[in-house]
Amino acid sequence: MSSSHVLASNSVAAGHQTSLNIEPLSDIFGAEISGVDLGQPLAEQSIADIKAAFRDHQLLLFRDQEIPRAAQVRFTGYFGQLEMPINRDYWGKDFPEIHTVSNLDADGNPKAAQALANPGNFFWHTDGSYLKVPPACSLLYAVEIPSSGRNTSFVSTYHAYETLARETQEKLDNLRLVHSWAQSRINSGSRPATEEELQKAPPIPHPLVRTHPDTGRKALYMGNHTSHIEGMDAEESRILLDELLRHATRADVVYEHKWRPRDLVMWDNRCLMHCASTEFDMENERRLLHRTVLSGTVPV
Ligand code: OGA
Ligand code: MN
């Protein structure tokens, strides 16, 4: 055996070697992966297989996982650079890379106001699109989930673009859409953006049709964190964006994820939009998820 073989087998032995099972979740995108324990360090081959599945399916679901926070940070790091949450919360002291998505207050009690502090999640969006360099991917690990499951819906914006008429695609290809944290707050009816928030995230134009850096496929890049199409009359822009949103989120193209505790879902913000449902008793039931985010690149 050559020394390179020895090295290869040593590196495999260092991680948890698996045989992945990949089941599509819909005809369009999404897959459930089983046969892997994300609580353990993974072998190179498993990481490569998961990366390939992620490129092909854009959203991956892993069920029945025991993932302590350190393991979530390790797993996320296999795919790139972790991004620190902008607002560090009271859970984030030991693991600053992990942000919690939750309706629990600082004493750990359910409070509707806590869940409603960020109502932007209840509208179709792609995470952090109001940033100059928006995050590539987000991962949510379900720790506590209300009895209803409280779904999160996802759509593919590759599919949305690819199912437009050719003339429409051509009309959209060179447009730029202005993303804006301030406008996002207005769109979701929440408190106005603060001066400090505006300084961190001033309005920023991104291509309305972006090309995925790993696949070269084009996707619509839009959602609730936006104001208007550059150089277009405000009313005309609103009508066009509403029409595209209706097209992208038709019921028959939505994958609605019904959460169970110990689910991990990772999704690609560059070619999907998502939207949280409000349907649960936020004042009495507990919901807690651990969120990690991977840095992206400037959309082109
Ligand atoms: C998010 C998000 C939806 C949910 O964490 O980015 O949109 O259902 N979450 O919690
Ligand atoms: Mn989100």
C-alpha cells in the first residue's frame, strides 16, 4: 500500500464513516438524509457526500439527531466559515456562533412577545439579504417544538426562475432589486429600524436574478427584505415583485416542513426562500431552535 493510501485510510478512520441514504422530499428540491450521526465528527467522504447532496437538493433534513451545541458548530464548519449573529442573546455566552430562535424569555418561559419581536420570519424571505454580503446557508436544530409542529415553508427560487417564460427571464436578467433592513421592518409591521441598525445595513441593491456560485444556475433573489427595483417606478416595481412572489410561492411548489424535536434542517439562502408559520400557542408552548449560519459571497 502506498503512503497516500495509508493517509487516506487514516483520515477516514479519524471520522465517523457512514453510508448515506438520500430520500427526496419533493419533486423540486429538498432531501432527507439518514444513516449519519451529526453528533460525531464525520469522515471526509461523508462530508463530501453531504456537500454533493446539498448542491443537488438545496435543503437537507436530518431527523432524530442528538446535536450538542459544540457538534453543531463543528458540523456547520465543514461547509465554510461560520458567521456570528449580529445580536448576541442570553443563550449565546458559551457558544457565540449559535443564535437561538425561540419564544422563550430570559427566564426560559414562553412569551408571545418574544416570538413576535422578529416578525420578518413570518414573511417569505431569504436570510440576511439586506446585507452587502448575505449568508450562504442557514442551519436550524430543533431542541423544543410545540405540539402542532409549527411548520416552516420553503420554496426553490431556481425553480421559480426556470419556470418563467423566456421573455420574462430576459426582462428580469439585468434588473437590480434594492434590499433594505429598514423597509423589511416596515413590510413586516415591526418597530422601525434603529440608527445603529441602519448604519450596519444601509439599503443595498442585489441582482434580481443571481447566479449560484457553485452550480452556475440562476435563481430569483427577492423576498420581504426588499423595497424596490432600481430605476423603476415604485408602483410598477411593487406589481412586478408581487407577481413574482405569487409565482414563486404557489401552493404546489412549497415544501412545508413539519418540525419534530431533534430535526436538523440546512438550507441554501442563495436559491430558496422560506417563511415561518405563526400557528402555535406562543404564550404557552415552548419553541427553541439553535441556529448557525455560513458566510456567503456578494450576489452576482
Ligand atoms: C430563520 C427563520 C423560521 C422558523 O431562523 O431564519 O426564518 O420557523 N426561521 O423559525
Ligand atoms: Mn429566516
